[in-house]
Amino acid sequence: MPSAARPTNEVRILIIGSGKMGQAHAQAFRKVPGARVVGIVSRRAEQAAKLAGELNAAGGPHVEHGDNWQELAERLQADACVIAVVPTMNEQFTREVLTAGYHVLAEKPVAFTPEAVLSLADLAAERNLIAMAAVNRRFFASVLSAIETINFYGRLIGVTVMAPAPVAERKAKGQHLPEVCDLWTIAHAIHPVDVVRLAAGDPVDTMGVAAVDLHDGERNLMGMYRFSSGALVSFNNFGSSTDEWEIRLHGDHVEVKLAPLEGGWVRVRGSKPRNLPTSFPNDKGQKLGLVGLATAFITAVREGSPIPYPASDLYDHARSVALAEQLMNAPVAS
């Protein structure tokens, strides 16, 4: 358990996972005032040692490493843990961390069913702990500028999402765990689904969801919804398409295109398109959105307050997982 006595108001962070995202989170938290990365944990001890060594070589407070998160968290008096393991292990580690009494920022999806995410949210609430989903695209300068622009000119009328995902091809190449490929709409399309929810609210009417299996093992699916904002949302996932992700926000006399989500343009009726900002100053040298995400997490932990906009707590995250799950389970049209 975290120590009740603390000489300063710093938040001591333990990173669980030393892969690509563990490294990115460790670097991001080092840019947040009041945050201190105290340790790196991985079942691959040599990888944890390597990342800790790189952080120590860069200067700043010393970072330790190990392969037992409970032992290291207790010894280093951690306040919070970042879960950056393989997606299929997110739920297990998040539950262990919350049960042990630590605040948590968990990579997405935090679990592969909305029921499981809600169970974790309830556990965090019972223990008065901050629990956030690491949906960093909510903190993209492009995404926040797009939503702000739509709202400035009036209201959101509709959203068109193109999220191609050649899952069978990825699975055949062994690029991802087979079980992750089987749940790909939740594992990966959660990104555009979550951004749409941030912009449009929650679906209140489902007008149709259907899928078509293709001869090459891929699947095309489409969902049509009305959201709480009043916007009509079309979600399209074409398995064999090679196009990039694209989200179009249709507003009163204004159109915004996010393609890919890191950038895009806005066009007001009667004017030429102008580019959306692609980053904030604190994104320099970092994976986009992670410093903003880390800052929101540290703010909530230090102040013991609800997580600030545009962050996603686990109750909110459960609704993104639920929508992705509905899309994944779209009935196959004959």
C-alpha cells in the first residue's frame, strides 16, 4: 500500500510493462511537474533493466527495476501504477493494482467486455481510487481543436468514420497475438470509437449494424446511430481497404476532417480549408497525447478530484468498449 507519510506532494509512479508503451509513458511522466517515475517492472527483467538504465542515464531521480510489481511498489512507496502490458493482461493487472490500493492508469482496452470494465470501475470507486483509461487520442491537439471548432460554429450534425482494419492479414503475418486479432474491433478500433464518443456523446438509437464476410477472410462492417448530441453517426470498417483512418465531423456551416487522427483540416462555408494543429508544445519529442494524459492523471491523484476533461474514467471507458463490442458482433448479412 502507498505510504501515508510523504515529505513532498509528488506522485510516485510505477510503470508495469517495459515495451513500447511502457517506455512512452515513462518518458511522458518525466515531463509532468509533481510526477516521479520510481520504478519499471517487467516479466522480462533485462528489458526493465534496460529502460531503467536509459532513464537514469538521462538524469533526474533514480529509477529502479524488477520483475515483481507488488514488491517494488511497496518498497518504493508508489502511489500509482501505469499498466502497459499486452492487451490481454490489462484487466488482470488493473484489478490487482486496484485491489492493492494504488491509483491506476491502464492502457486500452482496459478489459475486453463492458461488464469487466464496469467491475473495475466499481472496485476503484469502493476504494476511493483514481482509475483512468489511457485513451491518449483524446489529448491530440487536432481532436480537441476539431471539437472546439464545431461547437464554436453551432452544433454537431453528423459524424462519418472510416476505420479500415485488415485483421486477417495482420493475423496471418503474426503481427499481433491471435486472441487480440479475434477481438480487433475492441482492441484497436476503440480509438476512433472513443474519439467519436468524446465529440458526440453516447448512442441513444441504433438504426442498423451489419457485417459482410469477404472471400479473403476479412470482414466489412457498418453501424448507423443517433447520438445524445443529436448527431447521426456512421461507422465504417472495411477489412480489405488500404485507406487510412478518417473521422469527419459535420457541423453548422463547418466541416472538419481528421485523417489520420493526428492531423487534418477545417473548412468553414465560403472559405478555404485550414490545417488543424498537430501537437501541443508539451508533445515535443513524445508520443502524441501522452503528456496531456499523464498531466490529467497526476492532477486527479494529487487533488483527489474527478478526472479533468477530456480524460476517460473507467465508467466512461466501459461505454466505449460497449459500442466497440456491438460493432464487433454485428450480424452477418446473408
